Amino acid sequence: MLELHLVQNSLLKKVLESIKDFVTDANFHYSATGCSLQAMDSSHITLVVLLLRAEAFELYRCDRNISVGMNLNNMSKMLECAGNDDAIRIKADDGNDTITFVFESPTQRKVSNFEMRLMDIDSEQLGIPDLEHHAIVKMPSVEFARICKDLSSIGDTVIISVTREDVTFSTISDIGSANIVCSQNAAVAKPEEATVIEINEPVSLTFSLRYMNLFTKATPLSNTVTISLSSELPAIVEYKIAEMGHVRFYMDPS
């Protein structure tokens, strides 16, 4: 038996919106500690990792470890049938080939039930070790999204260069070039507006702007984004979901 309760459906909508452009079909793995998802995009360029901890739910019941295969676009359609302020219950019984979404309005004057067919998806969970990157940049997620959008109007790739003083985002193409420099400014009134750099050695790496712009669809989940870079390791672009968990995107440099 699997049963989850969330007070506001809007959070789950935002989570789905952040990953459904990468992943069509995926297994959600439920255990006593929470829900997780790992999936490669169709081009095998990006690994998407989602974690939602059990304690973040108003009710979290998982009698045994279970993998639930779902089409993310269909799941998103189901969630769009609920208001952002609706409470949501998700239920799945052992042996059933469907999952049930129950939406309750804040006044509880309307309750909606939707059932979605599950899928049998062959996948395996990767063991991802904690890796030490050469440079880690934490900055406002809205600012990172704007930078990626602006640079994509000039070029197809972004060079991210990190020193102890600043992080530079640059691109070059047939029409010209652009450089955007964000200086480290940890001492600001609001921590979520700070740009903080942790560095062991300077790095300068090139990435696809198309994918970086897709990563920024997770911006509504978090005020900040953390970008971990190393020449020998995949980059990690991470959006923390309050105290609930995170969405991480892993991608090799170009």
C-alpha cells in the first residue's frame, strides 16, 4: 500500500514541469525514506535525479519498497486538473496497474478522483557517489535563468569560467559575443540574493545552452541554484526544494 498526502498540489506541478521535457517515461521509487527518480534524457546527455523526502509530506505511507512506472506527460495532465491550492492524495495498492490521484479543494466542497494506468518500465537505480568538484557556485536561480536566456539569443553554447572573485558566463558565434560577469557578493541582506563561490582551482568549461535553458525550468522550485563544476566530472545543476528534497541535472561538458 502506497499513500501520500500533500497540502498544496502546486509543488508537485512545479516538480513535474521541471523534468518532463527530459524524461517521458520513468519509475518513481518509493521507500520508507521517500520518493526518488533517476532517468536519462532520450539523447543520453543529461541525467535527472529527483528526491522528495518522506517527512516533507503531511502523510507518507509506504509498506514496502515499490517502483511505480508512469508517463510524466500524462501525470502532468492529471495534476493540471487540480487547482494550485488543492490538497492532493496519491494512492496505489499492491498488484494494481493504476494509481489514483484525489484532489480536494481548500473548502473540501469538491473532491475529484482520477486514475492513471501504470507502466512496466525496465530501469535500474545508479549508485551516484558524492563527488568533490573544483568549483561550486551558488547564485539566485532567477538570475541564472536570465543569463542563460540572454546568451542563447547570441550563441548555442555557454562557457562558464570560475575564479575566486567571480563567475563569468560567455558565448561567441557568427553574430558576435557576450560576457556576463557575476562577482562574489556573500555579504548581502538577503542570502537568496547572494552569489557565493567555493573553489579549489579555477575552471572554464563549455556547455549546451539548450540544455541549460531546460534546466532553468526548475527555477520556480528554488530561490537559488547551485552549479558544481570540475574538468573530470559531470557538472551538477541543483535546485533544492525547500526542506523537501532536490532536483539535480548531471551533464558532461561539451
